[in-house]
Amino acid sequence: MKAHDGMYIDGAWRPAEGRDVIEVVNPADERVIGTVPAGTAEDVDAAVRAARAALPGWSATAPAERAARLAALRDVLAAREEEIAETVTAELGSPLAFSRTVHAGVPIAVAGSYADLAATYSFEEKVGNSTVYHEPVGVVGAITPWNYPLHQIVAKAAPALAAGCTVVLKPAEDTPLTARLFAGAVDEAGLPAGVFNLVTGLGPVAGQALAERPDVDLVSFTGSTAVGRRIGAIAGAAVKKVALELGGKSANVILPSADLARAVNVGVANVMSNSGQTCSAWTRMLVHRDQYEEAVALAATAAAKYGERIGPVVNAKQVARVRGYIEKGVAEGARLVAGGPESPRERGYFVSPTVLADVTPEMTVAQEEIFGPVLSILRYDDEEDALRIANGTVYGLAGAVWAGDEAEAVAFARRMDTGQVDINGGRFNPLAPFGGYKQSGVGRELGAHGLTEYLQTKSLQF
């Protein structure tokens, strides 16, 4: 076990003597692998003061220089790719191969995309007799989750820095070691002191203090809808801008003309990825009643293959949450066709890859986000019925549509109340905007749309 002391504030690691500590646990074997200080409101105050002091200089820095700094940050992250992957595996439990390709590889690519955008984005434009300037919103408070620890940090910090904002990060308490690696990379890349600051700590203490600070101009939060509502209320009282990426209950709609086997197999893989701990996972599979039993059999076979390949969920609380949902699903009438609530291993926070059939739209498992490796399969009668079911939750983050004809899939997807839809297994695009409708959030991340979240607009008339 390694004790990690200090907060990264104003370009240096500041000692945190006298602070309580947060234990970091490896969810695969339940061993404590390290500790970090539990930051206080005073630590947040110091970090925000540093960010506020650094703002005038950084916001006035030429976009080309900001781009160069971000490119240097990307290069440092790339040089540390294996260390990042091993750290994520240790504190999240993700299989190492997945940590390399997704948890390390994707955020490095995203950091590079913002280095490119900072150099090419039009921060000034002419509109008739006006000149319109796109200026940094100011100091950003970033509160990130544990499920994609580096990606969520980069998806907030990189566009904020590209825009000319300064940042105070409060990462999730379950995965703070990855955040410390990022702060070390910022330091090595040579960003000016105070431009990026890190405070580790608990959400109700450090996270709330960051959201409440009057001199934080924007709060960017990824996490549960319940906490998002709380942050939105705090920000609303101060008329402060927020960006909220919240929960999801995404529908995977398989139309009758689709390649059923491919759609089902890819759909199961999507739900089991990252042990089901993905807000955009397609956790509701919608199948025409004429193909339903075939799809259920395919899904059960596919899920069984993940038994030894899937990693743990993040902690004991999450194990109890996911198993509770499985038990509730069965109690409400769902048919268990793969997995179940029983623990598949003697040690570690593991949940069996689970498939529930005969799920109806009003069941709890069809309405609430489970955040574990659990797939619900629902029947529909026709396309209008499928659309009603797909749109029949409070969420609208992502989804998928499969059809033999791409135009048919696109026509259906255009009627879905959701922010991102994959057509026939479309590939992830780090430049495409990501974010939700309804209670899945406010704002967008990634690409140029993600950059604009950290800008405000000023017009000068001549």
C-alpha cells in the first residue's frame, strides 16, 4: 500500500498534514492499494484561488500556445500509457487489455483532438456589422466519476484548457490515483501554475464545496441524476453555468430486417463492457415478438462467454446495488436466462453477466439505471410500439438501431429522444458530441461541441 500525500495546487504538490485519508481498494481482490488525502473546503478554496489568479494570463494566451501545451500534455500521457492502464486496472478492476485500449487509449486521443481544435477553432467571427468573440467562461469546477476515470477528466479538462479556462478537479474517491497521474502529466507538460489544480476528497465535502464556490464560473459534473439535480440547484441559485452528463437507460432497437445474431451479440458486448458500468450502455434490448425467443437464446449464449472475462464492479456498495436490481427484476416477473444475483467468485466485487427476459416497460429494471452487467430484453409489436418503449423512460443519453436498410434505421433513430444513436454498430467517434436529452443531462462533451461548453459569447457592434 502506498500513501499519496498532498494536493496539486498552483503548480506544486502541497502537503496535506492532518487530513483524513481515503483508502483506495482494488475491487478484484479487495486489497487496499493506497491512500489519498480527503480534501476539505479549505483545500478547495486554495485551489480555486490559484485557478482564479492564473485565469487572466491563461485566457490571454494565444490559442496556438494553448494548443502546443495540450499537445505536450497528450505526448506525456502517451508516454505513460502503460502506467495509466495498470493504475486503472488496479483501482477500477478493469481487465488490462480493456484498460490499455479504452481507459488509456481513448483519452489520449481526445487530448490530441483538443490540441488540434485549440489551433483551428474560430474564437472570433464577423456577423454583419458585429465582431463576435468566443471567450473563456472562467474558472471551471470539474467533478468526475469513477467508471472511466481518465477519459472523464480529459473530456472536461482538455476542452476547458483549450478554451482558455482554468480548472479545479475533484475526482471520484474510488479512482483518485488515475487523477494524480493526470496532474503529474500536467506538471510535466509545463502548463503554467494554477491553470490546473487537483483536490482529492469526498463528494459531500470537497465536491459540494467546489460547486458552492461563488468564484467558480462553471461546474461540469458527470455522475448520477440525483447528484446532478443537487449541483444544478446550487448553480441555479448563483445563476452559474453547468454542464451535466447524467444517467442513462439506453434502448438497443433491433428491427425485423436486421441481422439478428450480429445485433444481439454486439448488444450483449456493449452491456458487458466495463462490467456494465457505462452510462450510455444499451441496457434495454428491444426485439420484435416474432424473433423474441431466438434473440433471448442468442443473448444467453453470448452472456455466458463473459463469465471469466468480465472484471468486477467498483465496490461492495455497487455489488449490493446490482444484485438487488436482479432480484427485484425476478420478483416483478422477469425470467432469468443467464447469470443471477449469486456471487461468481469467493473474493472481489464480481457480479455474474446477467440477462433478464420477459421484461416489460413498467418494470424497475426497464426504468432505472442499474450500472452493472445486466441486460433486459423487451418485446415489441411494431415500430410504433418499439418507439414508445424506447422513449418511455426519463433518460435519453444514447441508443442503437439495427435494420437491414440503413435508411430505415436512420428514420427510426431520428424519432428517438436521445442524444447519440449508433446505426448498425457504428464506431465510436471522439469528435462527435456526447450528451443527453431529458434527465440524462445538460450540455455536450467531445469535439467542437464540447469546446463551446466552456466559452461565452461577446459581440461588438461597429
